[in-house]
Amino acid sequence: MLKGTRVVIAISVFAALLAAGTDTGKSVSVKGYVLDSACAFTKGLKKPISGECAQACAKAGSPLVILADSGTIYWPIADTTPSSGQNDKLLPFAGQRVSASGKVYARGGSSAIVIEKIAAETGSK
């Protein structure tokens, strides 16, 4: 019985490692506001106060995020190593609603997106 338990545990560990190592991200489209990450968390904003405010925070070094309509905060990430910041890609849209598509990754309650395409959303919500 002890040998059987060890085999089951070994298979479970192997399956978990395999699943963690093959997460390639899921392609999705996200709609929401581009805003300063600190405001999204500490102020609980549902949308930016202004585009100028979001731009000023980004230029001061704060990462921009996409706050989706669902309330999920998406951290833009690069899919390269070493990685690079994504503020340059988001800065033209700071304070605006966007539609972004790319691969989404989730881990430990956080969501990240490798943006493949981003555009200002027409007809704001």
C-alpha cells in the first residue's frame, strides 16, 4: 500500500510540474481603462481621473495597467527575457478606454497580458 501511495504522489507531482511548465497563455480581448496601477489599487478607481493624471504618474515611473470592465486588473508584460516595461506601449492611451488583445496569464490571483494589439475604443462606455 505504501508503494502505491508513493506512485500516486509521484504522478501527481509530475502532472502539476508539467501543467505549470506548459502554460502558454490564453488569447483574449480585454476592454477597459488604462490607468495608473497605484490608483487602481489604493484609490479603487473604476476609471482614471484624467488622461493627464495617468500620464504624469506613468512618466514618474508608475506602471500603467488595464482595468477591465469585469474589475480585473491586467498587468502588461513582455514575453521576452530579459523583460521590459510596457509603459511606452500604453502611454498614448493613458486615461482612455481601450480594446487590447493578446495572451493572458494568471498566477497567484494576478492577471497579466502580453499585448499583441491595442487601440482606443470608439464610443466610450
